[in-house]
Amino acid sequence: MELAHNAELIPTAVEEILRWASPVTHIGDTTAMRLKDKVAIVTGAASGIGRSVAQVFAREGCHLTLVDINEAGLNETLAGLSGVEAVAVPADVSRSEDVQRAIGQTMDKYGRLTTMANCHGISLMEDTRIVDVLEEVFDRTIAVNLRGIFLMCKYGVPALKRSGGGAIVNLASAAALSGGGGTSYTASKGGVTALTRAIAFQNAAEGIRCNSICPGPVDTPMLQISMKKLGLTTMTSRPGTIPRIAQPEEVAVLITFLVSDEAAFITGAIYTIDGGATQH
Ligand SMILES: NC(=O)c1ccc[n+]([C@@H]2O[C@H](COP(=O)([O-])OP(=O)(O)OC[C@H]3O[C@@H](n4cnc5c(N)ncnc54)[C@H](O)[C@@H]3O)[C@@H](O)[C@H]2O)c1
């Protein structure tokens, strides 16, 4: 998928993209309960992909701890869930004490942790070219996008082990494979794919799987920020690619598959979900 440059037409472009993104209405078999009796922590659950993951996980019978720095958004997500137990834990995933508190509260409430979907992330407007980007912008992006995943896994893996094993999915980005997402964001997402492989390598024999996914453009608030940052207004598709952006639920369904027992032999993998863009 290619992004065309035009500095002036952001609001129009965002509307255009929202029209362009075809709604997804029939993903998943709603009766299968693929995650029945599992217990998951979902980060980034106040918005976008993380919120959609919380909704699909709940539909599949999974009990939830929802984590995000945005408490109001977190409570909105929580209010929209039904049929499973769920708790909201406001936390900054770049802070060790916050991460340990979220995992501790999950173990206290449910007595186990089987599943982690690390969907938090930032893409800062100031994350520009290598020669211009401020060191603080790089440090904050790495702190949230990469250190946040490091901390979630560092303190989550022992809890998964105590629960008899489980599965982790970490959100990277197609930017990690193509380089087009800004200096710090791209570096952080490359780090996420490599860290995921290390975790998969170290824990395969103990029943813990760890995979990363690399979405292309997804219809969430972050996409709008990323487009503004890059001065992009419209998207055009390259030959051989699916000519639209993804809906958050399409990404959530891939994550659901990867954490489900149906994916029991999949670990250390990087899944692209981008309409074919990184393949051509
Ligand atoms: N939207 C896209 O086009 C796209 C493409 C590729 C990858 N991604 C990745 O998917 C993931 C989800 O992004 P999204 O599109 O849903 O974005 P989003 O902005 O809608 O959601 C990101 C969430 O992360 C939370 N967050 C930010 N900093 C945090 C912190 N320090 N602690 C806890 N929570 C924090 C935000 O509050 C927000 O709720 C991110 O990792 C993003 O990089 C998104």
C-alpha cells in the first residue's frame, strides 16, 4: 500500500480513509468460544486494536484484565463488555511498578494468567527523520513501544509459567519491515519483532508461545496521527494488494487465532496483516 503526499488535506483525507475502509461484519464464528476459561491481559485496551481485542476475546469466553494509560477510555471499553469477568487497571506500561501491579492484580483476581495481547503503542508527531528527531522523542517511543513489551513479558512470563503455559502476541508494525514509520517508531517495532523471537526461543519447551504481528494501516486514532506526522492525506493501493485499510477487528481476529489452542505449534513467527503490501 502506498501513501501519497499532500500537506494540506488531513481532515478530508481521514474522512476519505474511513469511507474507504470497508466495514467488517462477519468475522469469526461467534459460537466457537475459542478462548473459553482463559485469562488475558490486554494492553492498549482503551482504544483501537486493543479495544477490539478485548471485545473479541470476551466474545470468545476469555476473562480479562484491561490495561492502558488512558483511564477514561479503559472504562469505556470495560462498560462495553459482557459475559466474562473483566477488570480495568490504569497503568503506564513503560513503568516497571505499574506493569508488576497489573500482573499482580490479575493473579490475585483470577489465580492464573494464560494469555497476553500487548497492543499499546505511541507514534509521536515529533518522531521525524534521523537527523532531526529529538533524543527525548526517541527515548519515550522506545520506552513505551519496546520497554513496555519487555516489561510485560519479563513479569508476565513467570505468571504464565505458574499457570501451566500460555501465549503472547506483541504488536509490531509493517514499519519494522519497510522503514516508513518514522525513526523511533520503526526502530521500536523492529525491536519488538526481535524481542518476541528471543522470548519464543527461550520458552518454547515450557509451553509458552510468543508471536508478533505487523499490521499495515489500520483504521484507529493512531493512523490519523501517523498520517499527519508524515504529511499524508490519501492512500492508494499498489497492484496486487487489497485496496483498502484494515479494520481493528480484522487484526483482533488474527491475535485471537494466535493465542488460541488452534495455533499450538506457532511460535516465534512474525505475521503480516497488510493486504499484501509488504509482499510485493
Ligand atoms: N493503526 C495502525 O495503522 C497500526 C499499524 C501498525 C501497528 N500498529 C500498532 O498497533 C498497536 C495498537 O495501535 P492502535 O492503532 O490501536 O492505536 P491507538 O492509539 O488507538 O491505541 C494505542 C493505545 O495504547 C495506549 N498507550 C499509549 N501509551 C501507553 C502507555 N505508556 N501505557 C499504557 N498504554 C499506553 C493508548 O492510550 C491507546 O489506548 C500499537 O502498538 C501500534 O503501534 C497500529
